[in-house]
Amino acid sequence: MAQHWQEILPIDRYIVAANGLLHEYDRKVLTFLYQPLIGSTCFSLYMTLWAELEESRLWSESSTHHLLMNLMGMNLNDIYEARLKLEGIGLLKTFVKTDDGERSFIYELHPPLNPEQFFLDGMLNIYLYRKIGKNHFARLKRFFTDHRKPTEKEYQNVTRAFQDVFASATPGSLQYLQDVSEDIEEAGENKQFIGRNETDPIQIDGSTFDFNLLESGLNESLVPKKALTQKVKSVISNLAFLYNINPIEMKNFILGAINPNDEIDIEDLRKGARDWYQFENYDQLPSLVERTQPSKYRVQLVEPKTQEEVLVRSLETTSPIKVFKDASNGIEPSENEMKILEEVMLKKKLLPGVVNVLIQFVLLKADMKFTKNYVEQIASHWARKEIKTVKEAMELARKEHNMYLSWSKEKGSRKSSKQKPIRTELLPDWFDKDPLKNDKQNQKEKNPDLEAEKREIEEMLKAFDE
């Protein structure tokens, strides 16, 4: 991910636009449904940008990001990170233009999903349920619902139709309307009518899921290709992202969701995927986690100068999946390894940057093996120590290296207690940069004949005493 100073500077100007009118009711939706997912910083940024729009207008005046920093009392990096989250969850679109070296932005605010869309979304509602729990989720659902209107069986509809109330215009009036029809039907050049545009639900890019592999595994006699409509494919892409389901596993859920009309029942498909995930994860649902280290826990905020600072910056701005792949010489993590990573981030609540250090340490120290028990043992230790930053994780790994090494050998054959242990395992590049390393050990590494020289001196001293 590019750094914020490459993407945005305090002197860059911006204009706030709205993709349709934002209503007062949107504030409640943002506060109670979106804020638990995106956090108070993102919520504050959205509200601040919204406040720059005059009432019932679609465009704001031009401002600088320096003014925005002062208004929010935040640094530019935090604002940039919050902006990315708003973009990812569908509340903001960003457009940029560079003219003669000067950069300007348009921040287009999008309204949130209405409560019905949100609670039936299939992704956001799952994340919210996992975040706030069953009781609060039910309370919010009651807050955003009300009694249905009485049915037509109880009340008779006596509403008049248009033609029952109005008469057609005279020919002269119609001629007048025809003459000015262009002025009436169009807003004018470079103009648009102020109105409300509804927001589309979150949709994961279909290219992230291998539909060819899925279709090759489905028997045409059981699931015809026409059953995989665009709507069904969109749901499959979202479910695959939400529950980390591969095409082979997805096939089973589809077979269980086929109805007598050879159509895929979307609700049955969602229920099957959800039930499977909860069974595999002890009745838990997935959480919405960040792909990289949160900005508030990043320590390498200035341009890195040393190799270690470059490494820290990389671990803070790279997703755990990519770090795992890079540390594995380009090999994608297996399904079991993906589950281990998910449990470490969700159940142990380790931040992405800390998980990146854990990945490098375990893979290189344990001969490229990423076993569940060993990884969770270290992760639990780091969680109890409340490790939050990349540097804290690196320092603890150096400090407790011998203890972690003993954990990795617990199930193996134990060497004789008299045998002097020799460190032969691979270690990350950052491991040997411990400033507290034993000075005597450094001297031995520089002069391997030191012990022999000391013995010769002792023999000489004995000869003098005689």
C-alpha cells in the first residue's frame, strides 16, 4: 500500500460532493450500524465532510487538507487511513486531478444503505452481529423496524386515481408546453437536479473467485449452468470472501440450495455457508478485520533510513497473506494455514503487523512449518503480553527466543542435558539486530580462538608460580 505522503499532502485541495441528498435519518444509520464496523475516526471524517455541504446542496467550497487536519485535530496519515476505510465500505468515492503539479480531490459522499438493505445484506449484517453480539443486534433491529401497516382486509382502499381528480389540458396549453418542453425536461448545461441516489450494497469483485473451477465440479444434470445467474454469482463471491470458502467447498453448499425448479435458493445458500462456518469455528461468526496494521499502532512514521526501519515499514503496510506468501517463496498458504491465520487474528486479536512478525519468525525458525499448536502457543503469549506494534513483537521474539525454541522441540526427541545446544535454525533478518546481545558472544564470534588463548595464558601463569 502506498504511503500517505505519496497520495496526499496538506496543501492539496479538495471539494466535497454528495451523490444525492443526505437525510437526517442517515445519521442514525451511520451511528448505530456503520460506526461499530468502521470506528469513530472514520465516522468523524464522514460527518466532517458532510458538514461542509450546505443544506440541500451537492457541492461544497474548496478547502485544503491542512484545514481538515485542524478541524479534526488529526494527522494526515490517520485521515488518509480513515478515507480508505470509507471507500472500502462504500460510503465514499475519491477522484483526483493533477494540473501543473497541483493536486486536487473530489470526495463524493455516498449515502449508507437503508436499514432493510443493511440487515439483509449478507455481509455487513454478519460483521455487525459478530461485533456487537446477539442482544445488541436484536435491539438495533427493533430500533430500525416498526409495525406493518394494516392489511387491505381490515381497511378499504378509497384513494382516487389521477384521472378521477384531474382533467386533460386544452390544446392551447399543450402547444405552450411543447414550446418550452426542453426547458422543463432538462436541468440545463452542466447542471443536475438535486435528488437522492440509493447506494448499492457491498459487492466483492467476482474475479477473486474461480467460477471455472466451481462449474467444472458441478454436474450439469444436477445444477444447470443457467442456475448460476449473475445475482447468484454475486452472492457466491460475497460468501467466499466472508467465510473464506474455496470453489470445492462452495459446490456442496450449492447442491444443498437447489430447489425443485432447478434454481439456487439464495437464502438456503447463505444459511448453508453460515452454518458450516459456525460449525468449523465453534459457533462464532467472522469479524471485519483490517488487512494491514492500523495507523494508530504504526511506529515507523518517518521515511525509513536503515534496513530495519525499511523492514518495519514493510511489515506495517503489508497484509499477512502477502507476507506469508513472500516468506514461503511465493507459495500460497494452504487452507489449514489460512484458518490458523484467521484464528490468530480473530480469536487472539493480534493486529496484522504483529501477525506478520509471527509469520516470519515461525516459518524461518520452524523449517517452513506453520503448525497450529505451535503458532497458537506463541500467539497466546503475545496476546497476554498485549503486543500491539511490530517493534514490540520483534523485541519479544528476540528476548524469548530460547523459550519458543523449547516449545518447538517439545514433541521431538529431547537431547541430553549435558550436550551444549547449538543454534542452527534459520532466523529472520531482524532477529540478530538485538542491541542487548551478549558482548562476550560477539567477541567469540569475532575471535574463535579466544578460549585457546586463555588456556595458554593460564598455563604461563602456573609456570611463573612454580
